[in-house]
Amino acid sequence: MAPFLTFTLFTLYLALISATVITANAIFSQHFATTKPTPTAIKTTRLHFYFHDIVSGKQPTAIPIIRPKNAFGTTAMVDDPLTLDTKPRSKLVGRAQGLYALASKHDQALLMAMNFAFTYGKYNGSTLSVMGRNPVLDAVREMPVIGGSGVFRFARGYALANTVRYNPKTGNAVVQYNVTVMHG
Ligand SMILES: *[C@@H]1O[C@H](CO)[C@@H](O)[C@H](O)[C@H]1NC(C)=O
Ligand SMILES: *[C@@H]1O[C@H](CO)[C@@H](O)[C@H](O)[C@H]1NC(C)=O
């Protein structure tokens, strides 16, 4: 490494160390500069689809697997269709497989832990893994995409979700997903 760069990084390191937040001897955060190897081409992909959470009727795609006395902790295993359009019978692009659980005692916030398994075009066989907090009553919810497989190897990104249809009688919902991921 060039001496100048080493010096710059060292100065940056000192500057960052001195920015460490210390309150009453308890350290909450520290920042460190790191160097990264030159990455190979990183692609960005945006996906747009609709998530159909069908909880009632003859063929529900979301099944409660844990039902505590109070709502907190309620958990469902899902195999929800993902489609191109809002209509449930529009082109299937994949399935959301995994679970969601009511993880908040204070509001309607779910823990989402699921894989989007795609079956459409060149994405057939590739997956994205979503793990995040989903406060379902918020207009737009953001959830991290923490990994992927196939064309989405090394994926990192985020999903923006907004409910487009919710039937309070049946509990069925259609949710629009806009996913942005960077991957190898
Ligand atoms: C996706 O791939 C599987 C396995 O290779 C294949 O059986 C299936 O027909 C493909 N689906 C689509 C929609 O291309
Ligand atoms: C998602 O994308 C669609 C189409 O591009 C757009 O109309 C919509 O506002 C977006 N929703 C969110 C929550 O970003």
C-alpha cells in the first residue's frame, strides 16, 4: 500500500476512534475504517411483484402453527404465491416460503423470515432471503434482503412492501413488493 494511503487511513482511523461515543464508561458504538478488495462487477436488480397471503378458504397458503392465548407470538408458516399482477391468477413468478410471527406486544409488527423462491424466466431456481420487521399497518414497510442464491448469490438489499388489498372478513391480503438487490 502506498505510504500516503497508509497515512491517510491511519489519520482517518484516529479521527474515527476519537469520534467514539463514550457515556459514563459505557461504549455504545465505535467506528473503524476498513479497506475493501476491489469488487468484481456488482449488479443491481429491481423486482416488482404481488404477494398473496391467503389465510382462509379451502386452500389457505398461510397456516397458523403457533397459537398462544394472546396474539403475541402467533406464528404462521406460509407458501404464498408471488404474481406479476394484483390478480391471484395472474402470472406466477415465485413463492414466498417461510414464516411470519407477531413479534411485538405493542403493535402489529411481524417478524418475517422467508425465502422468495422464483420460478420466472432466468430467475427460475434462484432465491432471495428476507429477514425483517413488518409493521403491517404502516403504509410502506421496509425489510432487509439478507442473501440469495442462483443469480442472486451474495445478494443484499431491501424490500418495500405496501398492502394493496386486505379483506378484514377473510384475513386475506395482497401486498405489493418492490425489491432492490445488489448481487454478484
Ligand atoms: C424451472 O426449473 C425447473 C427445474 O429446472 C423446471 O422443471 C421448470 O419447468 C422451470 N419452470 C419454469 C417456469 O421455467
Ligand atoms: C413500487 O413500485 C410501483 C411500480 O413501480 C410503484 O407504483 C409503487 O409506488 C412502489 N411502491 C413502493 C412502496 O415503493
